[in-house]
Amino acid sequence: MNTQIRHLLALTFLCLSALIGTASASGLTLTQYREWQRDPIKKEMLNTYTAGMGQGVTFANVYNKTQKIPMIFCPPGDLQMTGDLTNIVLAKFIAKNNFKPTDEISIILIFALKDAYPC
């Protein structure tokens, strides 16, 4: 791999780590989520962050299904869990519910996915 590309990847990783580290030790809050949405650079990282959370919930769903435990949400077909999708689902759910500024986006996303794709 080209040395410049490796350095760029390392720098990107460090920047992402620093931004996520400043979010909070326990997770990104609703207030921080809204702040990140207004910043063009952080917004791109937010897409990655929320896509990762969505993938985590999807993996939990797969586990639940294999253990014959009720699934968390029931997505249609081969739904791709992207940052754009998770942010659309979050925006709709946040708009119709009242949350505290300190509520964590990861928890809100679980309920948002349950609401958007009920079983």
C-alpha cells in the first residue's frame, strides 16, 4: 500500500477516534448528535457512527433469530444499514418523540428501528 495512503488512513482513524472520544465515555448524546449534524466534517463521521450502531443492532437481530428470541426489529428483505438510512430513521423518530438532551443516540436508534420496522 502506498505510504501516503497509509498515512491518510492513520490520520483519518486518529481524527475519528478523537471525535468519538469527545462525544462521551458512554455514547453520543442527542445534543452531540445535533451538533455533529451541523458540522460538515462531523456529519460524515456521524454517518459512519450511526451506520455502525445500526449494524450492531442488526447483528443482535441475527443472534436473536438463531436463538429463537424475538427480533428487535424486522427489516424488509435485504435492507442495507447505511448511515443515511439510520439518520433518516432517527430524524423521523426524534421529531415525533420527546427526548432529553442527554439521552443516547444508540438507545434512541434501537427504538427508532423498532418503530420503523415493527415485527
